Amino acid sequence: MASKFPEAKTEKEWMKILTADQFEIMVKKGTEPPFNNEYYDNHEKGIYVSAATGEPLFSSEDKFESGTGWPSFTKPINDSAVVWVKDNSLGMTRDEIVEKATGLHLGHVFNDGPEPTGLRYCMNSAALKFIKQN
């Protein structure tokens, strides 16, 4: 894992760094409940960074109301900060989004978003920290 993701750590190391919710989402690839998470209804201006590394991932400029109950974005700030991975769990095939540096789970991407990309990056709030624009 460390050769593919340069900042990867063991589960034991992540347990020391992440909260229980962040660990469940990011390391164990969990999903938080819709409409019951920190950022799904956040309308402030700023950026969303990785809860694990602080790497800038998404901007409020690209956030939109998807109606799904999770924070949704049309694109990442920088395509090279995230990686698409095939996820065949739960009896379906989806495109998982992981942080490029760590391999940690952030959420999934779907082809039902608005223009200009047509994509919906559906992220878990627990995988993100919001930095408000001054």
C-alpha cells in the first residue's frame, strides 16, 4: 500500500490520528448517514481539505445541492489529489474516490451531476474539514 500511496499508514497509526467517525469512514470505507452529517447543508465559502492530511480537495465554488444528503461537488480542486478506484462492494459497481497521497476513502463519484462536468462527487463529511474563506 505504501508504494502506491506514499503517505499511507497502518490502521493502528490512523487510529491515533483520526477520530472514531473519521476512522470508520476513511479507513474502513464506511458511509455516514445522509442528512445527518456536518457539511451536506453547508453554504459558506471556503475549501474542504482531507481530514487526515489537510490536503485541499474540494471548493465551495464547486459544491451543489444534490438532494442526496451528502456534500456533493462537480469536481475536485486538483484532479491529481484524488484517485478513482473501482468499488464492487454491496453487490454493485461504483467509482470510489480515495485520497491520492494516503489511499483513504472519501466517497464515490457518479455521472448524474450538473454541467460543466456532469459528475457528482458525493463525499462523506467525516473525511473532510472545512476551512472558511475570510
